[in-house]
Amino acid sequence: MALLIVVIIYLVIILATSQSCQAPDDFVAATSPGHIMIGGLFAIHEKMLSSEEHPRRPQIQKCVGFEISVFLQTLAMIHSIETINNSTLLSGVKLGYEIYDTCTEVTVAMAATLRFLSKFNCSRETVAFQCDYSSYVPRVKAVIGAGYSEITMAVSRMLNLQLMPQVSYESTAEILSDKMRFPSFLRTVPSDFYQTKAMAHLIQKSGWNWIGIITTDDDYGRLALDTFAIQAAANNVCIAFKEVFPAVLSANTIEVRINQTLEKIIAETQVNVIVVFLRKFHAFSLFHKVIERNINKIWIASDNWSTAAKIITIPDIKKIGKVVGFTFRRGNMSSFHSFLQTLHMYLNDNNKPLREYAMLFSACEHAKDSELSKCISNYSQESLTYEANMTMKRSIFMRNDFLGQYSEPGLIHSIQLAVLALGYAIRDLCRVRDCQNPSTFQPWELLDVLKNVTFTNGRNSFHFDTHGDLNTGYDVVLWKEIDGHMTIVKMAEYDLQNDVFIITNQETKNEFWKLKQILSKCSKECSPGQMKKTTGSQHICCYECVSCPENHYSNQTDMDRCLLCNNKTHWAPVRSAMCFEKEVEYLNWNDSLAILLVALSLLGITLVLAIGIIFTRNLNTPVVKSSGGLMVCYVILLCHFLNFASTGFFIGEPQDFTCKTRQTLFGVSFTLCVSCILMKSLKILLAFSFDPKLQNFLKCLYKPVPIVLTCTGIQVVICTLWLIFAEPAVEENISLPRIIILECEEGSILAFGTMLGYIAILAFICFIIAFKGRKLPENYNEAKFITFGMLIYFIAWITFIPVYATTFGKYLPAVEIIVILISNYGILCCTFFPKCYVILYKQETNTKSAFLKMIYSYSSHSADSLAMSHVSMDSINDNITMTNPSLGDKSAALKKDKDLQEQTLVHICRENSANVSKTLPRKRISSI
């Protein structure tokens, strides 16, 4: 396309240099002389009228369809230039203008551009072809226009030959910001990049994501479509359909495409928002059909037609729904409105559009206000007759408020800024030059100054950016019916730099809220706690809503994915909109199970204290003496006390100190307890073993204090190494979804197992030794109860291993407490309860004579097997000394007193195994 335009330009230039072209008088729309000429390009007429579908001759056709809004833009340029000429900005230098009507056609605009490029003071007004235009002086120094981007691009490529400044007031195509392709182009409006970005932001902010778009098949429409598609995707907005109208307005083709588009709109029932990038006459034709079809939607208007009075005055325009448009930032219009009041004074000037408007107005002055614009636009110029100036003056003066309704403040302000920018640039350039001489500077010199100029318009200061754009921002407007008439209401301002909408008052805020209530979505909105799951559709806006899984949440609507909670501290149920803080759990003192276990531990401690008191008060009785004496009993009772107390370290919030203390305290105290019981078991076995070899071995082995210290010391070493190399510590168990379990990490399972295993080994040895003495007399058989206590211990801890390995949660410490209590109660009850029972309830048996009688009864059942001859009195006395120190001191007396010897033998039999009865003569036993 670009290459074709360049070829056409060069062909036109070559033709112009080879043959002079005398332009028709009506080719120039408006002109005024001056030292420095400024060109203007405006689409004053809607289209060209051709008698043939395909012209056969290269001639400019007649233009039809007078556009009042563009005519006002022409007047805005004239007024701005006259304002500068009447000011002190350019002292002694007058700006002239030469304005052409492009008729919304590229070819007409290019023909006008050739006039701008023609050499100054050349009677034939030809374009001189040169390789270097640095010294070339054209008739015009700068051009303002054109309006449509497609025309502007074609004109800009021609003006690039001489780097003539071109300042557009309406062309917004983003490609025009490319200074490599359009080096001499500048504009006083933002590019479509910002407009499409603002549109996409507004759509996203309003909660819409399923929209349609309508545009034209030209450079402006295609570029706007591409840019908007990118911005929409960035804001998660999907385009349901894209409809493209032909750029050339033909009655047949446009009607067909409009009908096809409306059928598409009706079919897409979920699309309630449509973005429209169209020229005014395209939008005019579209909405006439929309009204006929009674289609009610939200229309997002581009700056091309958002404030077009021609469209807003269409009868029943309110039936199309709501129109939200973007327009250029407006300025102070008071001076221009005052200028419109005096238009009748300029009818004699060289201003053909003004005279045409006066004639059209006169011809249509009897039309109603709602039909006046349509009459002027559709009136055939061929039927116009030139009336007297006074008649035209009177018509315009009587209804001059009509023009004010059609003025578009944003475009008027942009034109004023374009003229003002050129005025300031010429001022800066003419400070050191005589600008009354038209040849004093070339256009490219003015372009250099213009790019860097800073100018003011009242309070605001402006300058072009590196892309040649003047980013003044946008006004967001709403078409609203007031008193039966559709009017344009400013809703907000759009800040380009910060990408935000600035709402000025509460009323417009309410209007925004009403817009949000209208839905335009492909799928139903996913509520918090859900996420979008896209289906097979190509659009991300079409999806299903699925619930967030456990430990995930979504706290906004239409979230693409659920967010993961912090597994360490928070959790979330299925379909949650937030994360909940995990509850910290441990075996609390208030827990019912903990209270029960504490009660059992306190009961055990109470029993230990009670047993200690009972044994202390019955210190000299045979039962207490047979238990190893008060000291051994106190040590064992102390161990039981510590075991019961250690359970308190398993309850409550775990701390590093309690984690380290509870296992070591239990391990050492229980080992000491088992060591003492082991010593007692060895004593019993030694007392009733009469095998000489075993007797000698046991005599060497039986060292009470060293045995207890050694066995306990080994456990102390194990626990010490455990605390040094792998100490237990508090750990947060986060494996459960909703709670954090504070527990004691044992540090080393090997060390923990070694500690328990060592106790088990001692208990097993104690069990084997005690098992051998299980058949002694009932009231004196401590070995049998020791055996039973060890069995309870083994059963408890063997059961503990699988239960401990499979139990999880805050009740894991309770399992260990239960095992400790069972084993501790088992050994305590088996060791001390039988003796306490005898002391408290069978006091008659807790005497020496009762014990002798019991021995007699026991020995009489096995008297037949006794062989006293195998045992000497000396060996018996030795056994007395080893087994019962309290009787050892009386061994000498036993040798002298025969009766006492027999009684002592009976007492020894009570403490030893039944095998010793074989050593007693039947005659001695029967004589007792």
C-alpha cells in the first residue's frame, strides 16, 4: 500500500513538472494572504459524487454531503490564525492560510498537497523536482490536517519530501508515531495506543469481558483493531466478533455489511458491549439500522464520532442504548463561540465553505431543528441559488445558536493547539530573521523548532514528546437524555500517564455504577472460592467455575487460579475465599485425657508416699526386713515417684527443656528402679542356690552398690550422648491440613530405642532371675511378684511399640504416659502391695513365730525329699550371712544353741527356694 502511494506521488510530481496545471477556482476552499502561509486539510464534504462507478478521466469529482462539524473545524483554524495575527505573538508578521476540502478522499488530499509543495512565486505553481530540497522554498510552510488517519498517512509521505511540518488535530493511528516513516508528522492529540488502552481499561473496570468490535477497512480501522486487540488481551477482555465495514461508502455494500453485522450482534446474546471505530458517516448509517432493529446495547465510541452532533441528533437515537465515548480534552470555547456570533461579517471573504453554508442554511431555514442538519447535508448544491448578502446575514444571525450545537469541543481545542504550536515555533524562528520575507526559512527549519517548542494556552503548558504527540488526555463522555434531548455529559477524565480515570463528581460516579450493572460476559462470574477453568473454546473468557481445592483459596471474582495457603501456618477448606490460621494443638492440661492421666500420676505419687510411710512405721517387722531394708525400699519408691512425676513433662505446651527432660528423667529413674529390683532378685537366687559352682559365681557377682551404680550409669551415659549429639527439640508438625501439632522431636530414634532397649534388657535379666524363685512360700515369695511385675512391663512396652508407631497427633505423648503408668503401677503394685497388705491386714502373720509356722507348713509337704546330710552347718551359716545381714551377726550364737539353729534354718527356708527343704532333716522339722 505504502509503495503504491509513493509511486503515485512520484507520477503526479513528474506530470506536474512536465505540464502546468491550472487548478479550478473552487479547488481552494478558503484562503487569506500573509507573510507565512499555513495549509489546511479538512473533510468539509462527506464524499465525492461521481456519475460513473469507475471514473475514466483523472479529474477531481464534485463533493457532496456538507459536514457542519468539519466546517466548524475549518472556522476554528481561521479563528485561531486571526487571533494570533491580532495578538503580539508575531510582531509585524502575518499568518496566511490556504485551506482545502479533502472530501474524505485520499486523491483529493494529495492533489491539495501538491499545491502546498509547489514553488513559491511561480506563476505556473508547479512542483519542482529536485534531489535536495534543503534550499527549496514552497508556497506553504506548514500544514494543519488532515482529520482521518488514512488521508494523513498519504499526505505525510508527500510532505516528507521537503520535511514540511504537518500537525494533525484528529489523526490518532498509532503508526503515525513512528518517526522513521513519518518524520515531519506531529499531532495535538494522543495516539490510538492510549485510546485503546483507556477503552480496554474502562471495559475491564466495568466488569465486561465479552465484547464485539466494529471498524472500517482502512489504515485507521485496521490499526485501531490490532491495537485494541492487544490492549484487550492485556486486560483479560475477549473479542467475541470483529466486523469490518468497507472504507468507501457505497449504498449497496454498506447496507449489506451493516445487516450482516446486526445479525451477528443479535446472535451473540451475551455480548452487550460493542466498541465502534468508525467514521461519522459509517456510524450514522449503522445507527439508523440499529434503531430500526430495536437493538439496545452499550456502544463504546471512538474519538471520531463520540461527540458528533450529526449522530446524536438522529431521531430516536436513545433506542440504541447507552453510548460511552472518548473525546479529546476540551479547552476554553468562549472566544470561538463569540467568533461564531459574527460569521455574517465574513461572508464577503474568500471563504467558499462559509458561503455554501449560508446558502444551504437559507434553503433549509424552514426545516425543523431536528431536521435542519439532515437537510443541509443532503441538499443538492446544484439547486442552490445565490441570494443577496443581507438575506444570508439575516438567516445566520437569527439561528446562529445552531452551529454551537454542532461544535465538538475536543477537536476545536486540538485545532487551536495546532495553530498555537506553529505560531510559537514561527515566533522563535523569526527572532533572528526577517519573516516578512517568505524565503527567509525553509519548512524543515521550522520543523526543527516545532519539535522542541513549548507553548501555553491560558494556564496550561504544552510540548511535543519524542514521538511528536501531544498527550493531553481524554474526556470520557456519556450520551444522556435531558429534557427530551440527547446531550453529551462528561463522566470522567482519563490520565494517560497513570492510566487512571478521574471521576469529578458523585453524579458521574453513579453513572459508572449503573454501567457496571449491565453484564457482558461469556460465562457466569466465578465467585470468591472458585476459579476459572477454560473449556475447549479459543477464548479465555469462556470458562467453567470450579471450587478451589483444600488449602487453596480465591478472594476475588473471576480469578484464573486459586492461591495456595501457607501450609505451615494456614489452611483452607474446599471453596474457600480466605485462609484460616491453623490451630496449634498439643496435649493441653485442660484436655480430659490429660486430666485423667494427671490424676493417675498423682494417685501413683500418693501411693508411693503412703507406702513409704507404712514401711517407715513398720521398719523392724519381718516383711520390711525381707524387702531389703528401708534404704533399698526408699530408693525404689523414689524411682517410682520420679517416674510418675516425669509424666507431667509430657503434658502442656512443649518446650525444649521439657522435651529434653522427660525422656532422660524417665529413662534414668526407671533404670535405677529396675537395677534395685535386679539386685534383690540376685540376692534371692544367691540365698537359695546350693550348687557350689553357682554359689561361688553369685558370691563374686553379688555387689549391690556397684551393680546399681553400673546399671544406672550406663543409662546416664546413653542419655548424655543423646542430649549432646541429637538432643530432642520442639517441632511443628504441619502434616495435618487444619492444625499445627507442637510435639517433641526425639532427635534420634536410635538413641530413643537404645534407651528403652537397655531398660528392656535389664528387665529381662531381672525376670529370668526372679523366675527361678517363683515357688517360695506364699507370704514370703517376693520373686514371684517381681516376675509378674516384669511381665506387666514387657506386655505394656511390647504393645507400646506398634501403638506409638501408628498413633499421630496431640495424643501421641498420652500413649507414652499410659505405658509409663502401666509399667510403673505394675511394678509398684507387685513389689509393695502384697507386703502392705500383710502389714496392714495380716499383722498376726508379720511375726517371727508366724513365719516359722508358715515355713513348717511349707516344708512338711516336701520333707520326704530332704537330705540334710548334704549340707553342712557351716554352709548354712554362710547363706545366713549372705542372704540376711541382720541374721549374720548372730551366726556364732546359732552354732551354740541347737534350737536356735533349727529356727534359723526354717527362716532361711522361708527366704529361699523350696529346694533348700531337702537339706533339713525330717526329724528336726517335725519337732518344731
